[in-house]
Amino acid sequence: MAQTMQLVFFLYLLASVEATDVFRLVNSSVQLDVQKEAPKDVSVKWIFNTNRIIVRNIGTLSKNYKDKAEFNTKTFSLTLKNLQKNDSGLYAADAENDDITTNVAKYQLYVLDPVEKPVLNVSYQQINGTCTVTFICKTQYFSVTTNCYRDHCDNKTEKVFGNLLLFLYIRNDFIVCNHSNPASWETATIEMEHVKQLCLSKGISTHT
């Protein structure tokens, strides 16, 4: 039984940690913690994209990271500062002891620009006594559109462009357009009361 438990523990040590996605904005910082308990009396090294050593031996930062990173020799966590887009990539921590290497952390880091604020416009037209209100939300790369007509409003519409999401919907008394990526978001809104005035004579509904 004891030998079986030792084998299980040994296999646990050898098992690689699955990469966790982390998203941060340009010029921000991130702390990467070990995700699996490291064996005692080990040295831990952090590696970027499988071949660039950030921390070697016991807490010695490579010269390219001396002003950019901090390493905690007690918790083995790595803090990266002033992140730039070229810092995006795979970060892994390996614990080394008695010729045994144990992967104790793995992160896929994405460094992103903050999203721009979207522009939300409204227009209307009346054809044969029917008033239709159109909402268009735009960014530099793409746009989404939704409509209200007679007693019905489209609930929501969305588009994805790479890691960007543009989401247009109706919430309470507002038309809301949300532009986001996994690290930031911006919104633009228009009050439904303003929309009502465009087609007041036709009594356009604003319910969802």
C-alpha cells in the first residue's frame, strides 16, 4: 500500500499542469502563483515560451527581467510589471530536485490594449404609416444593428471580432452598447425617452 501511494505521489509530481488563461491590459502587472505544491528543498525556475529563462537557480532573475519582474522566494510566485504586448505567451514554473523536474505552474498570458468607446447612433423612418427606429453601434472594426418597430423591439444583437465583443441590447429605459475584450470594456447608452420622441405620433413600444 505504501509503495502504491509513493507511486501515485511520484506520478502526481511528474504530471504537467494545464495552462490557465490570464488577460491583462498594456502597462498593467500580473502575479503568477504556483498552482501545485512544490516538493521540499527545491529550486524553482520560471520559463517564458519554453526557452527563455526568467528566474534561474534560487531566485536569481535573468538580466532581461531585473527591472521588469519580481520573484518571491517563499511562495515561488512571479510578478511581471509594465506589461507590453510582446509579453504575451506561455509562462511555466518548474521545480527541480534530485534530477526530478516538476511542473508547478503554467499560464497563457494575453496582454491587450483597452477597448475604444463605441459610438451609438439612432435613426428612424416612416413608411406607410409605420415607424421603424434603427440603432447602430460602431467601433473602428465592426458594428451591430438592432431595430424597434410597431410594438416590438429586438432584444439584443452581438458580434465577435477576434477577442472583441460588441453587444447591443435594451436594459430598462436605455439602449446599451457594450464593447469589450477579456480585460476591459466601454459602453454607450441612449435613453428610450429620446427614441420615443422620434416616433411619438406612432407610439413605438420600448418593452423588451
